[in-house]
Amino acid sequence: VILLLNSMSAFDCLEAALHSIPDESSRDEVLRILYGRNVQTLDLPESAVRESEKLDIDLKAYSFHALPEELRKSRITRIAAVQHAIVEPTSAPIKDQISALHSKLTSIISVAADCKVNIVCLQEAWTMPFAFCTREKYPWTQFAESAEEGITTKLCQKLARKFNMVIISPILERDQNEVLWNTAVVIDNHGAVLGKHRKNHIPRVGDFNESTYYMEGDTGHPVFETDFGRLAVNICYGRHHPLNWLMFGINGAEMVFNPSATVGALSEPLWPIEARNASIANGFFTININRVGTEVFPNSFTSGDGKPAHNDFGHFYGSSYIAAPDGSRTPGLSRNKDGLLISDVDLNLNRQVKDKWCFQMTGRYSEYAKELTNATQPGYKQQIISANTH
């Protein structure tokens, strides 16, 4: 396994490497330790499988089950995550780039609809290359659009109505005051804009120069009540902040979608861990989405890290996955290909895990609230005890 992992270009996804372990019992035990209980695969319509092959997308489907209960019916929701590469080169006209991505995602969402998906989430800033590494304002700010009236929202509204599907559409938003935001628009299955969430945490690491374009969001930690369950959106860098996940859970989220754009050299060892931990700690499902491919920009750039000027961000490694509150998770999508990950989730599992582990009961939130309030005040002294204390 170590030899396989040492050659990152030798395999399409981590799971493919793990499944190459020749001894079946050893393989199953490795997978159990790494991924928790085994999740069952779902059968999908042949028409969807054929279309996914035509589109050359990685189509995978699984199910998470809960125990049967006497007083509650199963609450099974079919959710999906979409990862994809850009279509046109970054030097192409803006309209052409957006149009090509609209066309690609319409086709992939249609496959999701054929699979009877209830909720689908797209990747962060899905209508554009992730150009925030360049620190150039033009042409990239031209991708920004209204969250309520923009062409991307109108397209998603049309698809949501057509397919009776909730669509989470992360875009670069331009508000009425010409301020830019990294925003996820939530469109309900009737085609109405249910609301939006703006990215809470903005990275300042490596080539992630996003604060050149937008700052921290002002929408708090909203949870959206839909016909298929209560959802929240924790955009990209917010996954590194445990309190961000916590507040979505406190506000009642049953599933939290994490649309992202992150590259292998920086974050790949963290990717399979953080959101899965959040599922366990907060008692909800997490749906974790990353784009794929290497995006090359016309002008070279640096990020004050001593590295030579370069024209690309690095490899966006995909590997989208879904994690459950009991610690189990699906295999990831491809590291290299467009993909559609589908899962049936029984939302009853959230309460069952909370009853078992009692994390919410034992959380002592009021104690932490008091200490955090004190810690944010000027002159706060850390509680450190040493020999000189007495």
C-alpha cells in the first residue's frame, strides 16, 4: 500500500489503491478501520449509467442506513455532490467560459435527476476558474453576478422546478453595492431562492489570495428548511474551523454541504479527516466537494512564499465524499475526473448517534461560551499553572 501511495499519479483515487491489497480479509479490515462500517452500493438506472459514460463522469452511489424505530418512520433523502473541471481555457471570453460550464452542469444535473436525487450541491465558485490565486481583478471579477437575479441562479431555478430538486449553487456574488462575496445560493425544489450563505472564513495561505476579492461573510450560520431535510453550507476553508461546523449543528442542520476548491500540495492529507470529524462531533451528515484538474492562467503570479512565479494553482484533486455521524463514509470520487456522487441518507441516524454518544449532552457549551468570551477580551491571561504560580 505504501508503494502505491508514493506514486500519486499512479492511481485515480485512494480507494482504488486500497482495493488492490491482494488479501481480502486484510483489505476489508483496512477499509473498516479507515472508513468505518461498510456502506452499501446503490443500483442506479441504466439510462443514468449510460449517460454518465457518455459524459465521461465518475458516477458512484451508496446508502447509509439507520436502525428501524417504532415511533418514527425512516427519513431517507437522496443527496448528491458534483465535482468537475473547467471546460474552456482561462483565456477564453468570459461568456464562453460561463456558457460551457452551464451546459456541462445541466447535463450532470440531468443525470442526477434520472437517479431521483432530492438535493444536489455544486462545487465552490462552480461557474468560473478558481482565479483568486492571481490577485488580478480583471478579467476575473466579471464572473460575479447577483445571487438572486443572476443568470446562474435563473438556470438553477429552472432546473430545480423541472426536476423537483433542491440545488445548492456556490457562485462569486456581486451585491447591489458592488461588493463581492463568496456565496452559496440555496434554491428549493419549487424553484424559489430559499436564501444564501456567504463564506465565513477566508484563507490567507499559499496561493489562496481570496481576501483580494472578498472578505468574511455576514450571514452567520443559517440552516435551510427544505422538503427533504434541514441543510447548511460550510464553504471551503470553513471546514478547518471546528466552531463553524458546531454552529451549523446548534442551529439544527441535519446535513452540511462543504463545497470547496483545494489543491493536493496543500491540503490532501487533511481532506479525508476534517469533515468526517465534524460529522462525528456534531451528529450530522457532511457532503464534501472538491473540483478537479489543473487551471492554467495567462499571467504568472507569486504568493510571497519564496517560490518561483508560476501560472497554475496546482492540481485540484477531487475526491469528493460523504460522511455520516457514526464515523462511516463513502469512498471518494476520482482525483482526476468529473464526478457525481449520490447517496441515500437516513436522517434518523443523526439522533440515534447522538443518543449513543451523548456529545451534545456532555458538551458543556455554556462553560466554553463563558471562557471564549473572556478570551476575546483585551488583557486576557491564559490559564497556565507553573511552579511560579504558587
